[in-house]
Amino acid sequence: MAKRLGILTGGGDCPGLNPAVRGCVLQAARLGWECAGFLDGWKGLVEAQSIALRPEDVEDWINKGGTLLGSSRTNPFKREGGPELCRQNLRKLGLDALVAMGGEDTLGVAARLYREFGFPVVGVPKTMDNDLSATDFTFGFDTAATIAVDAAERLKDTGRSHHRAMVLEVMGRHAGWVALYTGLASGADFTVIPEKPVSIKAVARAVESAHRRKKHALVVASEAVELEGGDASQPLDEFGHNLLKQRGVGERLARAIEKETGIEARCAVIGHIQRGGPPTLFDRILATRVGVRAAQLADEKRFGVMVALKGNRIEEVSLEEATGKLKTVGAEWLELLRSVSIDSH
């Protein structure tokens, strides 16, 4: 009788999830496993909602954005009897192992299920924020940053045409990796990230200096930045995170810049455009590699681990290590940012 593997994608969607599922299913089939995909992340496991995933079902998923299995921010530990339902449904559906693909929240649930219930789970790191510890990169990040850089360069064109200061707000809940890479790659005049507190006056000075030199300026800002006079009272999701859709960091920055400098300023929020569309070459290959390795680890019964990229090698680390702390922008990256800035941050 064939062994059976469950696969779920949780948290925010991003390019690379479908290639990762594809790699996992194709490798599992070669190892003699049948696969089932849970719908909408942990919600699908709690409610026993799944579909069959055969090689012919996923063979064309390599270039598909988002997640065709669907996702949610469901936390089984916030639902009455949620962890026990997960265990029961795994048995009811005859599954021998589970591959959970997600970021800090999805894999945090996986780590806890393994630690407290001995759940046969393997983690696959997915987040466009690139903030998971123990892996050098997560798929989704390269695509998101590439899209953001394209947007930044388009904003520079229109800013140059009208002699304006342009502000681009990019995603990044707790870490500033997307903003950092976008700012570096687009030659932004100032990059605002949550790891480094900054005053409105410092941003305004950099904008004024850039505008004197070239009659336009570009500021890249992470959505999670705390600005002076910010509103900390935001609604929370099931994992206790602020829902950032109401913050308006970019718009507030643009207004403050115009007030401080007298320079006409405009804001663009790239938002969920970063999440959709086909994955880049880098993300397709990385997603395929980690999906394939996850199936191999399940076959080897090596549970409680996450697949990680170390240099150019695919390795495994414990889920506890992977989710123990967030990977945030460090001092060496801040120094690089200063090194290529005419007006030092």
C-alpha cells in the first residue's frame, strides 16, 4: 500500500509556492508516495478539506503565481480542539506525513505540533519578507524585490519629469529586507526600514539634498516602519500580528516630506502586486529544490525539520531553530546602505 503525504501552504501567498508543491509531488511520486493537498493552509487540515495531487495535476505549476491550494492565517492553536483535530484528520485521511510550506507563523505551528504531539511534519520556508532564520533566502523574496525595483525605477522616471520627491511603500511586516534590496538596487536616495529608527527630519534632509543635485528624489519605505505620531492600535490576526493595511506609511511620509521641504511629493504603494505573478528564475529553482528535498525528508522519516538554503546547498535545520527568532537586517547591511549613499543614512 502506498504511503500518503499531505501538503499545505499557509500564511501570505507568494510566487514560488506552486513550483514547491510541484517539486514535492513529483519527487514523492518517484518514491512511491501518493499526495493530498489541504485547502487554505492549516484551515484545511483542521476541517479535513483536501484534494488529490497527482503528478499530472501539478506538472504545469512551475510558472504559476500565488498558491493554487489556497491559503489562510488560521492558527489551530487558536481554535477549540484545533491541534487534536489536526491529528485526527491526519489519521482519518490515512496520511503518513505532512509538508507545511509557509513563513514564521505557519512553521511556528508546525514546530509546536511536532514538539507537543510528535507530528510527522517537514517544513518548507516561504516568505517574501525573507525573515526566516536558518536559511539564506526564502522563495518569494526575489520575485517581490524584483517587482519592487521595477516600480521604483518607474517612479524615478516620473519624479525626474516633474521634479518631485517620490515615495515607494513596499511590503515587509517585521523585517526590512524587501525595502533594503529595493533601495540598494534602484539607487534610492533614502531607504526606511523598521530595524533602524529614523526621524522625518533626516528623511527630509536627504530629499532636499538629492533634489538640489538632480531635481528629483526617491524614498523607499517598508510598510512596517513606525513613524512619529503613528497609530499603534491596529486590528490583529490569529497570530497576534497587526493588520498593516490601515497604516499608510508611504502616504504619511510623502505628506511630511512636502511639509518639511516644500518639495512636491507623491506616494505609490505597490502592495499585493508584489505577491502575484509568475516567480522569477531564482524562485522557481529554489522552490523546486526545497520541495523535492521535503519529499525526500518525509520518505526518510526525518521530521521536525525545515529545508534550508545554506550558500548554494540545500540542507535541513530543526523547526525550532528556524522559527526561534526572526532574521532582520543587520549592521553589515546598514553599512552597505551608507556606503552607497551620497547623503549618509
